[in-house]
Amino acid sequence: MDIKYNQTTASIEIKDGLKNHFFIVKLLLIITFINAVLNLSNPQVAFGFMKLIWLIIGMIAAFGLRNYFFRKTGLDKITVDQIVGIKERVSFNKIIYFIQLKNGKTRDLLEVKSESQFKEVKKLLAEISSK
């Protein structure tokens, strides 16, 4: 777990490589969406099973792009005044911890894997917000 508080900038620094991961996922989703649009826009092929598959793939890519651009963030430095709190959710029987921001986005904490680490981060945020 590599989460540190920087007093000079009043921000939390998280080093887990999520920003690079998000860039790659966004790039792949954009390529997939463009590919789906190009396959659907071919007027020579009648609407059939393959176009239906590409329509579904394009819709999934659009949904993923919406989530990655408007609901999630991969920021490495988050100022304290942007943070609403730290929360958890269960996904596929796995607990995922995340930071809720004021703009409605969330920042996943990939390095926080246990309840004890979650309590440490929560304690760090409580100390920071009390200052």
C-alpha cells in the first residue's frame, strides 16, 4: 500500500499505476467502438447476426467509455478538498475500496486489499480532514 499525504500541496499521493492502466483500457475501448461503428456502417451487408454482434460489442464499448471518462478517475495526486470519503463495495465476492470525490467520480484503491489496510487509510483521511 503506497498512499502518502503531501503537506505542501495538501494532497494524497497514490502510486499504483492506475493512470497507465486506465489509459490502455480507454484506448482499447475507443478502438473497439470505432471498429463496431465501421462494421455497422457497411451498407453492402444486410443486417444479420454479425451486425447484431457488432451492435452489442459497440454498446458495451460505449458503456465502458462512459464509465471510464465520467465515473472513474486514475489521478495519482488528489487534493484533500476534493475527497468526500472512502467507501467499499462488493463485486464478484471481492471487496473493492475506493475514494469518493466531490465531482462524482471514484478513485479505486487497488493496493488496499484487507480490512486492516482499509482502516489505516480511513484513519489517515480522518487525520487529514481534522487538520
